[in-house]
Amino acid sequence: MKSLFTTSVRPDEANRRYILPGLDGLRAIAVLLVMVYHFWPTVLPGGMIGVDIFFVISGFLITSLLLREGALTGKIALGSFWIRRARRLLPAITLLILVMGPVSLLIGGDIQVNLGRQLAGAATFSSNWISIFAGNDYFAQTSPELFTNFWSLAVEEQFYVVWPLLIVAAGLLLRRRWRRFSVVMVLGIIASLSVATALLMSGAPISRVYYGTDTHLYGLLLGALLAFARPWSLYPPLQQSVLYRVAQPFGLVAFARVMISWLSLFALIPYAILVPESAPGAIPWGLFGASLLALGVIQGMLPDMLAGASEMLRRLLNFAPLRWVGERSYGLYLWHWPLAVVMHYLLGADRSPLVNVGVLVATFAIAEMSYRWVETPIRRYGFRGSANRAVAAFQSSRTKFLPVSVVLAVVVAAASTGLAVHTAPAMTAAQQSVEDGKRAAAERLKARQEAQAASASANPSASAADKDAKASASPSASKAATGSVNSSQVTVVGDSIVVAVSPELYDKMPEASIDAAEGRTIAKALPIIKSMGANGQIRKTFVLSVTANSTILDGQLDEVLAAMPAGSKLVLVTGYGPRNLTWIDYSNGKIREFAAQHSDRVIIADWNSAIRQALQTQSGLLASDGVHPEAAGQELYAQVLMEAIAKAQK
């Protein structure tokens, strides 16, 4: 029988049971990077590269397995391949959903929001695209969803569906020239990076580029490309003499490969520290760099590498504890995020970092139980075989309590999950706060316009321009209405926090000009500020509040000040949020530094200090996201701004 993917290693020469040592160790490093990044983001601000390491491993492993099957059997059984993938992925996902559905119902509120959409994404392996089309990337930062981490499973599963079909098509159409298909992979990598870059340059949300299958395909294709370069990686020759015939395990090329593999391994953790997600170009180019490092490690572990340093690499990554973690990496990845989200809604967004130590321990314990009692039996015996064994075990039990309890637990869990979906709020408390702010602000603006129209009709000889001139010339009238603040000389540009607080601000400063929007960063605010400055729309006191969403970079506050009219004052509002929003403290530092350098024109509205102090004695000030203020917090926020504006107008 002629092999479909013939290589230099003949089927009769191959080690058909070969398992590449060290691959589980690399999986362990990947999952630990992701977990530390999610639990303690300041320790590994770029730990999300663990997902990209997984992608490279998956691309290599899946492609190598397909090539091995084609070479050794002469065919690729696509149905069997997809069934094996289902056995590997579905049991753990089902268990997770049956546990987390009832948990979300017990906690209630924000944790249930969008639960139905998330379950639909999990069931169809389309979580990434559903999240993109839902456009929920902004509030998901501070009000995390239970199954956000399913996005990467969706990308991999979509790859698992399409990629085998392309491999088979390459074998059938190209025949002995099937390796030419590697050109398609190279073009695919280039295209993926190009589309990602183009989308970012056109202003697309970062979540579109990060979650998109098309824009995050490079890691999977890099792994697949390595598999094509050494197609017999998972069925190497049994005899070393044959290995010398088909490869060059020594020499300059082999030496370079050894050096690359060790350097890549040692670079992974420093890379995760030095290339945070917020770094310019981190997505996609920083992630592509991490993918290259993963590729560098794997290529040095391949069986054609016989040097002592390569054997040391394999042994290091095959170290028993690392191998243990790697074997359970799928369960660890699945469980760690939902457990952290549960703690977020139970204990608050700014809970102690020590809480995550308990979450980490729980993650390992649950992943071990899932691996031992759910994943391994089904992977070994299949769905039907495992069901038959379970029925046999129940029948041999002396009591019917166990089988009845298991069935009842599954039914209750499924019903509770359905009820959690049915009773889920339409939006989180933070979203509701912002929407209420929009509506109330619109009502106040409408009332102000109606009052102005009524005044104009009562005194038709006075134009709107005349009224504005009078207000500017006589600030005492405005101050009488709003205390020590002349609201007719106040312009506010802000983010969603200002949107939520705007009704309170309009009540205190009825003549103020407020421009606010969700997700506004300083980069988005700068063009607006410059346009307002050019059109004379910035008044004598200008308030900027965008710290909750973005890192303030060197020179950006200088641009703000340059756009303002001479003699005007700038009020900068500090931000507040949970520890995982690492950019807030950095931006607050930039604000304080800038205010010290321009003390004659810049005043700080220290929302950060005010809310920190208030939270020590009062609850209910912030929504569950730990960022957006509730009613009492909105009043405090407005008070902080009023005091700073009054100081600026002295």
C-alpha cells in the first residue's frame, strides 16, 4: 500500500509508538504563564503569551499526527480524528458548565450577564467570534465573564475542523509534491499578521485582532510549518543508523538549533515580563515573537537532535512535576479563569492577591479530579465505552443511591444553568449606571434647551450669543447658582465614569459643557480636544478624566495643554480601579508629575485618594467592576471635581 504522505522514513523503519518527550513540559510553562498573568498581572504583565505557546504546540502536534497517520496507513480518517478531538475537549467543558451554571445562579447579578451567549459560543466553539460581534470588549475588562477563556479553544477547534481537510486536499492534489503546501502556510502567516496590523491601523478594537481566528492564526501555522519541515517527527526511525541517513543530527546547523532552543526556553519568562499586553505592537507582533520562541524550543526537542544538550533539554522539560502539570494543562486552563471570576463577584474586584493563592490550589485540585475521573476514562474508552462502564459500575453497586444521586445532580445542574440563563440581567451594574447616566444627562440637556428656548421667546431681542456673552461677562450669576464654581466656564471631556456621573455634574454645574463616551482613552480624546481648541470650544476651566481606560504616555498631557487657550486652567482627574488594571497607577503617576511641573495651570482632582479613603468606612460606592461609581460614589466623584474646579477658578 502506497503511503499518502511518503517521507524518508519508511513505515517499516518507524517507531509507531513514539511520544515526543518534553512537549508536556512546554505545555506546563504555557499554562503557568497564563495563570500567573490572570492571578497576578503585575508579576507577568505579558503572561498571555502562554496562549500563543499553546497555539504553536497545537499546530505542530495536530499536523504531525495527521502526517503520521497518512504516512503509516496511507490514509487520514477524518471522522476518527474529529471524534478523538471531541473526546479530548467536550467532557471537561461539559463538567465545567454543569458546575459553573448553578454557581452563577447562586451568586446572581452581574456574573449571569451574557451567560446564554457564552454557552452558545462554548457549544459551537465560536466564542471568539460571538464576543467580537457582541462588541463587549470594554466592559468585559472590568466585569469579567465566566467563559471568556473559551475564545482560544474556539480558535483551535476551528483550526481542527478546517486544517485536516486542507492537509488531505494537499496530499491528494499535490501527491509527492505535498510539501509545497508549506508555501501556503508561509503566506497564511504573512496574511494573518498583515490583516491584524491593517485592522489596528484602521482603528479596530484590540479585541477584534486578539480574538479573531484570521488575525491570530500565525502561531498555529508556525507549528504546522515545523511539522512539514520534519514530517516524521512523531514516527522517527527505530535504528540510529537510519536516523543518520535521513537527518544531520550533528554539525553547524544542529549546533545552531541547539543554541536557539535553549535561548528560546530561557527567554520565555523574561519575555513575559518585558513585553506587556499594553506595549505598542504587542498585539500582534509581540505575540508573534512569543510564537517564534515556542517554535525555537520545540525544534530543539525533535528526535533528529542527538546532541547531549538536546537530550538535556528533553529531560528538563520532561521533569516529572512539569510533565504532571502539562498533562493536566487543559483542565487547568479551563478552570482557573471561571474560579477567579467567581471570586471577583464574591469578594470584589480589588480583593487581596492572596485570595488567588486559594484559587490556584482549587484549580489544581479540580483539574486533577477532572483529568482522573472524567477526561482520561472518556479519552481511553470513548463516550459509549465510558457510559457502559459507568452503567456497569452502578449496577454492581450495593445501593442505588449512587447512580440516582449522579443522575439527579446532572439534572439539577442542567436545570439551574438554564434558570441562570433565563434570569440573567440584561446588563451589568456598571453598564446600567452608564446607561442611566446617559438617559438622565439627556433629560437635563433637554430641560436646559427648553428653558433657553422659553427665555428666548419671552425676550426675542436677546440672541443666544448675547446670553453667552452676558454669562461670560458676569460669572457671579452662575456662581450664585452653583456655589463657588462658574459652570458657564467649564468644559469636561471624559470616559464612561463621566457618562455615569454627568447627571450629578449637570445638577451642580448646569451650564457646563460635557463630552463623554464609553471606552474613551487619552489617544481617542486628543483629536477631540484639539478640534475643540481650534474651534474655540474649550472654556477657561478644562476637565480631563480618561485615566480609567488608558495609559497616559509622555507628551500626551503636553498636547492637551497646548490645545487649550492661553490663561485657561487644566483639571486632571486621577483614576481608580482594581489591581489588574495596571495602567491606572502608572497614569496617576504621570498626572501628578505633570501637575508638579505646571503648577500654575494644572490642578488635580484626586478621585483616587478620595474613593480609597471613603471605601475604608463605606460600602456600595462602586459597582462590582470596582471602577464605575454607584449613586453614593457618583456624588463623591462630583464633589471631588467641584472642589478642583473651584480651586482652578480662584
